[in-house]
Amino acid sequence: MLYHYIYITTLIILGIMLFACLIRAVKGPRIADRLVSVNMMGTMVIVMISILALMLDEGFLVDVSLVYAMISFLAVVVLSKVYIGIYEEKRYQAKEPHNNDEGGMSDGSL
């Protein structure tokens, strides 16, 4: 019975922390803050699902948390790749702002 109260308290604390990470993901001043908060949110959801697996004594929830861990990892990798591409494109445009008047195809070939 004591474990039940500990599980409920932990889930409530993790829910509050999840909400704080959601605020940081939306409001974060830098892209790195947003990526870290999305990664942290995924980790907290995995922990919450694992606690629910212990509390409800359901083994399949552990499998669900493992699948969610893989999806969360891939989502962070994809977001990182997209934001790195955007950063590189902005840096390239800042270096050579006069390249817009050239003819040819969009990839730079004639």
C-alpha cells in the first residue's frame, strides 16, 4: 500500500516536470533548449509508463515504454538534423548574400 502512494506521488511530480519541459520547449530562446526539453519530455514519459507498469502489474507496458524510447530517440535525431540543416543554410546565406542573381538551376549548376 505504501508503494502505491509513492508511485502516485512520483507520477504527479513527473507530470509537473513534464509540463515545465513543455513550456521550455515552446518558449525556449534557443533551438538547443528546445531539443533538450523534447528529449527530456520523452525520457520522463518513458519513466511514467514504467512506473505505471509497476503500479498496475502489467508487463506489456514495459514493451510500450521500450518502443516509445526508440521513437523518441529517432524524433530527437531527426529534429537535430533538420535544425542543423537550417543553421547551415542560414550561415551559408550570411556568407554569400550576392548569389541570388546567378542563372541556372537551384542547385548551382548551369
